[in-house]
Amino acid sequence: MLKVISFTICPFVQRVTAALEARKIPYEIEFIELSNKPDWFKSISPNGQVPVMITESGTALFESDAICEYIEDEYGALTKEQSNESKALERAWGYLGTKHYLTQCGAMSSKDGETLESRSAKLRQAFEKVEKQLTEDSHFFSGNKIGNVDVAWLPLLHRASIVEEHSGYDFLCGLPKLKAWQTRLLETGIANASVAENFDEKFKRFYLTNTFLAQNQDIISDMQKCSSCC
């Protein structure tokens, strides 16, 4: 059976586990603390980062892009009968999502409103670009079946949902197609299935404790009421 080495709230790991969940591929998962990486992990992870996936033959794969491409090559594409151009275009839109994981993490970690708005603006640019690509008659990015772009953007949209629920801050404010996409993706159940049972607890402890999002709900409400995006 496949095995994924994970840090509980890592979005790059969730991208990999979501790719497995979308295909209904069974896997084991082992969590480590990045502040105290075990020696066995260091020996199999050249970059010292998660995710690492151990294949059924015992090979340790690293880098989420490479792991997701392996999953597609080994277990099949989510979207069948695509041209090479379509595959490349979907990979590009997927990369646009994954390159903003750390941008979102930085925004959520902000200690003051000015920093939050500055960091969110960078993320907002990516959200606005994907908003223009979404169509109202499709459930997911490329049609009515979940695909690689949906999997790549899922960690961003999942975290945005948790932040909005617990702080009132909406990363997707004023983007109706993106909000609808977020809702449909979360309704699949893949988001919850692809994280640990204590994900919400650890996520809130890390990003919604001692941060601007945690302590300034009234200010956040006023910020978004005055925002031109609403």
C-alpha cells in the first residue's frame, strides 16, 4: 500500500492525499513534526520537506508536483481523453494554485491588518484570474467531473472556508464563481477525507490563535464591508 509522510496542516500534502482520495486509492499516512524531523525521514527526503510518498515498490518520491504526476501516470488520469495541449493547460492552472499555497499561509499568519491586506492582495490576483476561467454551467474547473486543477486548488479553497467560518474574513469576497466552485468542491467530501481528523483543531491553533484573524473580528468585518470587492 502507498504511504504518505505528512505534516498535519501542510497544503502540499493535502494536494497529494486529495489526488489519491479523488481516485479512491487506498494509502497509509504517517505524521511527523517538522521542528523535529526524524533521521529516517531526512534519509529519504532530499529537500527535507513533506510530502514524501513511498510507492508500493518501496521508492520514496518527493516534491508534490512529481508525486501527483506519478499518481496520474500510475493510476490513471481523472479526466479521460485529453489532448496534450489540454493536459499542459490544466497543469499550468494547477501550478498557479500550488505556487500560492505559501502566499495564503503567510496571509493567514499576519499579525496586523496592513500585513494581512498586503499579503492577501497577492493571493487575490490569482483568485481573480481563475474566476475569469470558471463557467457558470460547469461544476468543476474543466467540466462536471473533478480534475487535476480542482485537486490543486482544493487546499486553498478549503483553508479559505475555515478562515471565513471562524474569523469572518473571506479571501473570496466578491468572486461568485469561485465561491460556487469552493462550495461544490467541499461538497464532494474530498477536503475532509484528505486531512487528519484533528486538522481543524491544529489549523486553528496555528493560524487562528495569536494572529490578526483570531483577534480582530470586528475590524475584519469593517474591512470587508468597506472593500471594493464586496
